[in-house]
Amino acid sequence: MNTDVIDPGHLAGRDTESCLTKADALRDQLGSSLHDNLVAALYEEAAAIAEHATTQHGLRWSGFDQKIDRIVTSRWLGFPIMLALLTFVFWLTIKGANYPSAMIGDALFWLHDRLEAGMKAVGAPWWLTGFLVHGVYRGLAWVVAVMLPPMLIFFPIFTILEDLGYLPRVAFNLDRLFKSVGAHGKQSLTMAMGFGCNAAGVIACRVIDSPRERLIAIITNNFAPCNGRWPTLIMLASLFVAAALPPAYSALAAAGSVVGVTLFGALVMFAVSWGLSRTALKGEASTFTLELPPYRKPQILKTLYTSIIDRTLLVLWRAVVMAAPAGGLCWLLANLTFEGRSLMEIFSGWLNPFGHALGLDGVILLAYIVAIPANEIVVPTILMAYMSKGMMVELDSMAELKQVFVTHGWTPMTAVCLMLFSLLHNPCSTTIMTIFKETRSAKWTIVASLLPLIIAVIVCFAVASLWRMAAGH
């Protein structure tokens, strides 16, 4: 076994002289952060000591981790590597989730037919069968079929990157950006957690010690698209972006467009953090000392347990609990009538002028209101309204799905505005409850709920208006 051998006499004199020199330098630099300079000096000295350390064989420490860090935390290569890795993760999630999602959907809807037959066999009234089977169960089936496969891919990859030690490097790369807008560097970690679930991202904000910066991170975490919004973003990218390219490039184009939307969400997060840190939550960014851990081999069993039990099943259960009443509400709106029109048709008609101004329509806005408990049922609710069905429906192909949308007036502008609205709109009810539990403030819970919605309305209205001006409408 190799042991480090250090010459104490050589280092003692060097330590004293070096520390005095650095102390004088610190006094000259008090205009900047004393804490940052002090930490930098300590780490410089530690690196210098390590540089003079030798092994039994007279070999200098190779620093394999540092060689990797010079690349992944490089000023020029760090961000391109992050974007490439993010694109790869999305591409793998999109490609890998299609087949298991279809299989799970087929199995759940096969059980749906058995449940419907069983209800008829016992003589259950039509309204009870409709509410429980066509409403509640179909809503749950959609949520499970859409959410489970992507989560089973995304969360293990996220956990592997976490165990490997790469996520702290992401925080290191983004620290300067967050600090420049008055936020905390650890917000990059809570943002990454929000990609899986915004409620989990809000809870992860506990790692930020400063109450002011923790509140900024909580309010802006919604701009990281959660797992409930990925299906809508991926669907729109596949239908209106990938469909315009050859099949060989379609998945990559869809992944690229989703990455672009995600980056826009990050820009909005920076902008809102900057605004909050200079107005309602004014203050100086606190210091953030991050010691990068060594790279280590991921523990497979721990990864599977953490990603499946602690994350996938926990998030899925919360979504299921919220989706059950939402599915029942969708069925009621579609089947309760007034003067020969369903409540869904009446409410969507009221919302249609406002929706049109945003580049959307009344059906889309109503679907998002109904889907506050679970974003996963947005698309099936839209289809149910468009096809005048009394229950959530499923289609056999993407081409058939696109035809339904185009028939009801969808254009590329509609797809772009819907992607932006899906990215920026208010958090789901689970996240809202989590925000209240973490802040214990009704005021900040309302701000965190309404601020994203206001931004979504402004952005969509601006995009729709500019689009129509460019088209001469």
C-alpha cells in the first residue's frame, strides 16, 4: 500500500511564509468577499501541500479526479457537456418510454374493459359505472401509463449521476450564474430535482441555509418542468417538430426541442430570481463553499431502491391520489348537461376568447384548470372534449392524434404556445401543498402559485401576438 510521505520541516517554514503572504493579500482585497478569498487561500495551500507530497516510490499524486474536473467544470466545455448529457437523457427517456408505456396502457385498459363488464353484470347504474370506471379509473390509467415508464428511466439515471458525483459539478458550473442573480448555488441541485417532481424539488430546498434564498428557490422551482409536464412537451415535440423531419432524426429533433424549452425555463428561473432578489426578497447572495466529492462507482442496489422506492413510487402515488378526483371531475363535466350542452362545452366556450388571445383555445385552458391535481390528464381531457366523448379516450397512433388536433384548429403556433404554457403555468396541487408546508406562509404560497401563471399568460400572449403579426393576421 502506498503512503504519503511529507517533509514536516520543509512544509512548516513554507506554511508560515505562505500564510503571512496570503493574509497580507486578503487585507488588500477586502473590497470583495472575505469568505471567498479565505476559502480560496486555504484550498490553494492544501493543493500546494498535496503537490509536494510523494509516495513511497517517489511518484507525484496523479489526481485522476482533477483531470476529469478540468474537463467537466471547464469554463468552455462544462456547459456543452451538461447540455449534451441532458439531451442524451431526454432522448433515452423519449425512446425508451414509448414501448413500455404502450404495454402498460394496453394492460390497464384491458382491465378497464373487465371492470366495465363487471359493473354491468352486477346491475350497477350507468352513472356509477361512468363515474368510477370511465372517470376515476381511466384517469388513473392515463397517469400510470404516461408517468411510470419515463420515471423508471429518468430517476435511475438521475440517481446514477448523483452517486457518481456529477451533480455537485453541475452545481459548481451553475453557481456563478445563480450568484449573479442573487440566488444560491445550491438552487441548481433543487432545480435538477424539480425535473422529476416539483414537490420533491421544493422539499430539496431545505439544503439552502439562507431563508431568503431558500424562498427564492421554492418560488422558482416550478420553472423546472416536472415529470407530469414531460409527456405533453414530448408529445408536442414529436407531433409538430419531429414529424417535419425524416424518421432517422425525429427522436433527436424532439429531444432537442424539449431541451430548448427546458433552457427557456431556466432563463425564466434566473430572471425571476433576479427580480425577487432585488425587490421583495432583496439581499446579498450568501457564500457557497462546495467541496467536490471524489468520483465513485454507483451502487446499483442503492440506486434502484432510491430511484424506484423513494422517488418513482412516491411521486406516482401522489399523482394517483390527485388524479382520481380529477378523473371523476372530468367525467362529470362531460356528462352533466344544461340546456342540451355539457358543462365542459359551456365552460370551454366561456374561456375560448381568452384562450384564443394566448394562441390556445377554451378547451386547453379548461383542461389545465381540471388538471391542477395532476398535469398528466391534460391531454386526455383535451381529447375527451374534442371528440365529444363522455369519458377519456385513447388513440392508436400519433398520426391519428395529430389529425384530431389539426381538425380542431391547431397550428404550429398552437403547439409552441402550448409548450410554453405547459412549461410556465401554475404548479400542481401537490406542489402547492408542499410549498405551504415548507414556508408556513399563505402569502408566499399564493405568490408561488400565481406568479408562474401570470408569466405564462404574458409570454403566450406576446408569442401569439408576434406570430400573428408576422403572418399578417
